[in-house]
Amino acid sequence: MPSDPAARRAWDVAATVTDPEIPVLTIEDLGVLRSVELAADGAVEVRLTPTYSGCPALDAMRDDVLLALTAAGYAEVRVELVLAPAWTTDWMSDAGRAKLRRYGIQAPSGRAAARDAGPVRLALAVKCPRCDSLHTRELARFGSTSCKALYECLDCLEPFDYFKVL
């Protein structure tokens, strides 16, 4: 988040853009909004890191950031897509995790394993976002989008998405 007040105002505008696939989350909630700076020529420069490089919502997010900032009066806006470092679910805000749960998607549990850092922790259970039961099972490794898996609660019998730890 920028410390410069003018860049902070532009950040605040960009931070209102929602994820086209999960409209209760902003790109700030997801940690996709990485930086907003004012260039020497007066342009607003925004950097986004997609949840994964093949994310189908990426073009929509970029366009929505451009529209939001130009509607707010910024004449020149440049949006750069940054792939390194790779996005991780660790970048999601606590508020974003709570919004996901209220929306019916279980937020990622735990922290992403450091890349190339040895053994990977395995989750033993995914809690149901509706009834909090740990008596769940994975139905499909990929849910409505590649970053989610489809689960079923064996107590309340409701299906739900689980946002994978990446």
C-alpha cells in the first residue's frame, strides 16, 4: 500500500475492483493488487499478480482497473501483469477469507509451503463453511475454477468450493 497520499488515493480506487469470478472479493482482498504508483509523466501505474498465469479473469480485472481509474479522473493508466513472485494464498487478507466463508467458499487453511523448501504439509480435513463440520470429502480436485476444489459436507450434505492453498 503506497505511503504517498496521491498514490494512496489511486490505490483506494483500484482496490474497489472485484474479482469477476468471486464478486464478493476485491482484488485487494485477494492480494492480486500488488502496487500502485504515480509515474513522472503523471500516469498511474498498477501492478497485478494473477492467482495463476492462465487465470481466465485476468483480462477482466485489468480492464476493470483501467475503467475504475479513468472514471475517477485519472487520464493515463497503465496496468502491468507481474508473474514473479508467483501469487500465493498467503497474500489473501483476513477480511477476504471471511468474505469467502460467508459466500459459501471455504478459505484456504494454513499457509502455502515455501517453494522448494522440503516436505509439503497435507491437510487432513476441510471445514464446511455452512455447519463447521470436519466430516467432509473432496468430490473433484477442480471446482468451478482451477483455484478451487469441490467438496461435500457429509453432515449437512451441502456441496461447497474450497479455495486451494497455493
